[in-house]
Amino acid sequence: MPAVYDMLSRMKAKVDAGRSILYQTARYVDIYKALDDISRERKLTPEERAEQKKYTRLADAFTPLAKGMNSEYANQNAYDAIQIHGGSGFIMEYKSQRLYRDARIFSIYEGTTQLQVVAAIRYITNGTYLTMMKEMLETEVAEELRPLKVRVEEMVKRYEQSINYVKESGSQEVNDLLARRLYDMTAEIIMSLLILDDATRAPELFTKSAHVYIRMAEEDVLGKSAFVTRFIAEDLKYYRQMPIE
Ligand SMILES: Cc1cc2nc3c(=O)[nH]c(=O)nc-3n(C[C@H](O)[C@H](O)[C@H](O)COP(=O)(O)OP(=O)(O)OC[C@H]3O[C@@H](n4cnc5c(N)ncnc54)[C@H](O)[C@@H]3O)c2cc1C
């Protein structure tokens, strides 16, 4: 049943990678909020002020990735859960149908996924995420994970080329159309880097998910980078909701 292993492994990898970005975001929020609290009691030192600024920015950049991706993954996993159960998964006697209906709102309330893209796009175009990725690549990983890290390094190169291509297009409409793809690539690369770190620190828990997640991210990032870097402004006519002139 390799098709089922594939589905279940991808579901688990999405949960593990999603949890990792959620915890990382929560850490950044905790740090800047603690500094905010201290600043109400006394003046912060220049080092503390610099930390407060740094972690506020990191929390702002990570929040749209964590919210958007986890709510999309919840939907995908709920859909796959029904599929794995077959007809039983669809009927009221099984919980998977309830999870599927409950998950559907996650990508809508507290900001739709499209609005998470709007919140993230400035950090994509100003290179904030790219700088973070490069910093994260400097962290050592366990020896057996190095081949996976090389694959992530290649994804980062394609990501940088894609961002530069979109910026050079000079068209806001092209930027808007491609924004979701750039957002997905950003989140998938950052989650790949986080899960590599998790697998280095707790190999028994995360090695399998690191392998599965990075393969899945690579499949998507390479496809999306091809889409982005081959997109030209004239292609917009196929997407606009009006007859082709
Ligand atoms: C069960 C439930 C509970 C809720 N609870 C609360 C609550 O407690 N408090 C509260 O304040 N609200 C609550 N809401 C409202 C919820 O936050 C909104 O439904 C949500 O923010 C989406 O806004 P909207 O429904 O007006 O859709 P719209 O904003 O009209 O969105 C329609 C579509 O357009 C897209 N879109 C909109 N703007 C853009 C843009 N700039 N770029 C690209 N695409 C865009 C959206 O992504 C979406 O696909 C709740 C809604 C539901 C269904």
C-alpha cells in the first residue's frame, strides 16, 4: 500500500513542519512581549531595545506564514483523512467528516490565506525571509541530514532567482498574480530548515518527517520557481476575467 504510506507520511510531515513554525513564531512573540512588559516598568537598555525591535519584526514576518500554512495544512489533512477512510470517512459515524467541516473555516477567519499573503509579501520582496534562510543555512545539521540540506540550499537559490525575476518584471499585476506562489515557496523553505533543525536535535522524532517534508517542499518549490520565472506580462491575458483582445 505505498500510496497510503505516501499520504500518511505527508500528513505527518505537514503536522510536524507546521508545529515547528508555530512554535518558532510563538517564541518570537513571547520574547518581544516580555520586552514590551519590561519596558512598561523601566527604560530598556540599548541592547534590549535592539532585541525588542528584532523580535517584533521576526514575529511580524513569521505570523502570516504560521497562520496561513497551518490552516491550509489542516484542510489538506482533513481531506486526506476522509480519503484514507474511503466511504466510511464521509459518513456521520466517523469523526473525519466533522474535522473536514471544522477545518474549512481556519483558512478564512482571523485573516484569509490571501490576506496572509498580503501581510507576507513585503518581507518577500524586501529580502527579509531570504536573509533569514541564509542565516538558518549556517546552522550545522546532523551528518546524515547533510544531503537534505544541500537540497534546501538549491531551493533557496531558485527562490532568490524567482524573487529577483518578479521584482525585475516591474508590473504590479504580475507581482500580485505570483505572490501566492512566492509565499508558498517561502513558507516551505523555512519549514524545511526548521524541520532539519528538529531532526538534528531529536532524530528519533523528526528524521522521517524531515525526509518526507523536504522532498515534498522540493517538488513544490521547483515547480513554482519554473512557473514564476517563465511567466511574462503578456500571459496575464489568460488569467484576466475578460475576453482576450
Ligand atoms: C464562523 C465564523 C466566525 C467568525 N468569528 C469572528 C469573530 O469572532 N470576530 C470577527 O471580527 N470576525 C469573525 N468572523 C469574520 C471573519 O473574520 C471574516 O469572515 C474573514 O475575515 C473574511 O472576511 P469576509 O468574510 O468579509 O470575506 P472577504 O474579505 O469579502 O473575502 C472574500 C474573498 O476575497 C479575498 N480577499 C479579500 N481581500 C483581499 C485582498 N486584499 N487580496 C486578495 N484577496 C482578498 C479573500 O481571501 C476571500 O477569498 C467570523 C466568520 C465566521 C464564518
